[in-house]
Amino acid sequence: MTAKEIQSNFIKNYLKPTLKKYAYKTSGQTWWKDKGEFYILINLQNYSWNGKERVDFCFNIGIVVKRDSIADKNPTVHDLTVYLREGFYLPDQRKEYLYRNKSGYTLTNDVIQNEFLSEIEIDFEQYILPYLENLQTLRDCLYSFGEIAFWGEKLREAINDIEKK
């Protein structure tokens, strides 16, 4: 099985059903969950150099504060107010391992699918999704992201824009 096929199986048989179970909607390789004042957004980004034999990818994960410009459409990665890679949500011991490096995940033709799936399940089900599930209000988002350089300020500006209306 090629690396691209392994990734396709992962998306079809794990990622889509898991995120659906958590009430995420999807369009292509982007999933979002409506939290009222904001969306939680997860986007799978493939790298341009990918081929059949090697696939490198990462996840862009964050929140989209609802503003007039996106209120009536599905959010996209370009709408993210806070835009972080999956590594932000992982503890240090999960930032690098056999299938994960500083730029994301790597699949090759010799990947053992069950091993890869077990590892990425840990990332999502023990760290990423629980972190995101704790975001219930914009105040929670400020608590979680407010001190991050650039993104905290962008989040505060978006919240101030909403409060002015």
C-alpha cells in the first residue's frame, strides 16, 4: 500500500468518523464545530512535495470568531482567528516520534498502518480533542490562547469587534 493510500484510509476510516462523533461538520479536509460565538476548526494540510511513496502533512487547528463576514458560510482555514499547528496541543513527549516530527506527520510506503493509527489516536483522543472540547466560551478561548504572541492580540481584537456591535 502506498503512503497516499495509507493517508486516505486514515482519513476515511478514522479521522472523519471520529470528528463526526464529536459533532464536527466537514468540507473537503476541513472540519468545524459550531460553539455559538465561534467555531473550532481543524484542517488537514498536505505539503506540496508529497508523492505516492511519501506523504507529509499537518493539522491547522484553532478557532474562528464569528463575525459578519463569515456568519452565513462554512468557515475555512483562511477564517481562523487563532491558527496553531497540532504540536501546540501536544505535550513535549508527543511532539516527535516515529510518525511525527517538527513539521507534522510523515507516512511512507513501509508504515505499519495499525501503529500509525494507534499513535495518531493518542494525539487526537488524549490531547487535541479534549483540549478543544474544553473551549465552551470566548472567555475559555482567551484563557487558552490570550497569552500567545500575535494570536492572543488577534483574538482580543476580534472579541472587541463583536462587543462593539
